[in-house]
Amino acid sequence: MHTRTPHTRAHAHLDREALDKFVEVGVDMVAISVNSGRDLRELALEPHPRGPMIIAKIETMAAVENLSSIIEDAAGIMVERGALGIEADLEDLPHIQKSVIRECIAGGLPVITASQMLDSMAKAQAPTRAEATDIANAVFDGTSAVMLSAETAIGEHPVLVVETMARIAERSDDQFNHQAWAERVAAIRMAGHEHSEAAITDAMTIAAARAAEELSVRALLCISASGFTVRSMARFRPSAKILGFSGQKATVRQLASSWGVTPIYFEGGTADYEERVRLAVNQARREGHVATGDLIGVVAGIASVARATDTFRMMRVP
């Protein structure tokens, strides 16, 4: 993933030239500093996976205030706390971080929390207690990923830093209250809902998340060309493993940014619904993700006229 931050009109012009080069060589993700959804629309890029996933960097108060429009047009969000902390009052920054993560995850977008996560380890061989707590709290807030920057770019112990962050994040994820989180996201999404494609997706994925917990399903198989269905399911943080199937190799790579997803490429993307399910289940069993007799959930979008996840079924692995 490449990141860039515009500072002036001249910089913005140069950044646009760089972005065009990234598109030409087929990069999977580009992080861009924006102040509103309009900034993203003006890029006029092909939607992913034909184009790169555009990760909107939230690093100004204008971006925080226009978050809803950014969620509509971005493919992911980065909470860039270093720059945001310059504009926001220090005492407000933790609450802004929590609010942005919650709203963006509820909207189905992966969220990256970045800047100074293990800043002391650019020199030291162990983090401070405050840094370890910071990583854990980001996980408890629901973030999809935590990001290192100077610690690995110019730091003295890059491998140790990655190992340390992974260990703290994994331990925090073990303690994560998956069911309470799913109920919280469901409440956000169903508040004042109208009849729309988004409402259909919400209803199907909420049902799948609840069934996964109540029936202790082995896995949730999400079948999607663009990754939309997979991300919509991942926002609920089910305790069941999420297998994200796509016939688009770019989508499979991009799904690595989503929490808890095992991205899987399969060649059944153009088959009809029943055949796609059969091929996905067989591949999941063949690769050892599920076994004969396991109870699984299958989530997919089959309507060609709308971008929605409109099908959920429970089944036993044959």
C-alpha cells in the first residue's frame, strides 16, 4: 500500500501524477488524505477491484466533520492520529478515534489505526506500557488493523517491532467481546433504516452474525466478486472464521485489509449461484478450512441489478 498526503495545489498536481502511475502498474491500495467525499469522487478512478482500493486518510477536523460523505465514497479508512492530533484538542483525540472507527466499521469499511503505535521502539527493544495499552485499546475499539511507520521504516529493530505488535494485537483480539460488538454494530445499522440495498445487506449479514454465534457454526463462506459481501460480514467480528471467496485476484489481495478474513481465490465466480456455493464449499473442505458434517453459513449477493448481499443459508458440509 502506498500513502500520500496533499499539502498544496502544486503538491496535489504532483500527487495526482503519482496516483496515475500507481494505477498503471496495478497497485492494490492507495491511501489519500481527504477532507470530504468530493475529494474522492474528483479522482474519477475505476471502483475496486478494477481500480485500487482508496483508503481515505482522516487527518483533519474537516474530514472528521464530513465523515459520512467519505464513508460513502472510500473503500477503507485510515485514522492518521499524528496529523489529526495537530488539529484536534489533545483530550478530544481518543474520542474522535473511537467514533471514527465505530462509524466506519459499521459502514462496512476496513479501518487502519496509524501513527506512533510503538514509537519508542524506533530505538528501544521493548515498548512502553502505555504503547501496549494503546494497541490493545485500538483493537477493542474495533479497528481492522494497526499500522507501523517510522518504527519499521527507519527504526533499529523492525522485525522485533512487528513481532511485538502482532503479539499484543493477537492477545487483545482473544479478549475481544465479539457478540457485544456485533450487537452494537447491528443497533447502529438498524437505527432509522429505510428500504434500500443497504438495508437488505444489513438484514442478511446481521442474521448471519447472530446465527453464527447462536449455532456455533464452523465458518461463514462469503462469496463476492468485489469483496463487498465479505467486508459487510467482517464488520460484525463473528467468532466463526470468515472465508472470503472471489474469482477476482485483485479482490483476494485487497481482502487482506479486512479483519478476520481468510481470502481465497476460486474459479467459480462466473457460475450460477448453486454452482458457486458447491465449488466454494468443496474448495473449503479440500483446503482444510471445514470438514464433512460441519455446520456452515453461506453469504452471497445474487441479484445482478443491485449491489447488495441478499442471500444467507445454513448447511452441512457434505
